[in-house]
Amino acid sequence: MGKRKTAAKPVKQVKQKLESTFTCLFCNHERSVICTLDKKNSLGELNCKICGQSFQTAINSLSQPVDVYSDWIDACEDLAEQADREGEAEDSGDDDNDRDPILDSDDDGY
């Protein structure tokens, strides 16, 4: 006679923890940007320990540190695009410096 079969014990699921330290976009040091979430004031803040860059954004109750970091990346990309557009607008103006110097010269070139 054998023993009675027992039910298998449930497997404990390990909860993956999201990172709260990131790589700085400006100085490229790994794990130098620390994220703090102030859920009471609905404010997420990033600070780089190396170069001192900081960023603040509004958060909600479901926000995680990676959300604040991605908002920072998006804000930096938006600023870069805006600077490119402003730079193109300045370059497209009528400047005398944009003319070809060979065509503007008085000598015949012989």
C-alpha cells in the first residue's frame, strides 16, 4: 500500500523590482542618476550625482522611477528638436555671408 498523493506546493513568484538609478544623459555615468518620487506632492525628481543635472515632472499614484526617467529623455529630445528648428530658421535668413565668394569677387580669376 502506497501513501496518499499530496498536492504540489505553490511556486512562489518573485516580483521584479524596477530600477531607481539610471545612466545620465549628459555625462554618461552609469547608475549616477537617482530618482525620488514624492507622491504626496505629485512630484518626481531626478538628480545626477556626478554632473548635477536635475529634472522634475508631475507624477500620479501609478508612476514609477522609470516613468520619470522616460519623461526626462522625452523632454531632452523635444529641446534638441526645438533647437534644431530654431537653428534652421536662422540659417534660412538672407545673409550676405551665404553668397559664394568666387562669384562675388571682382577679379576675373585668370
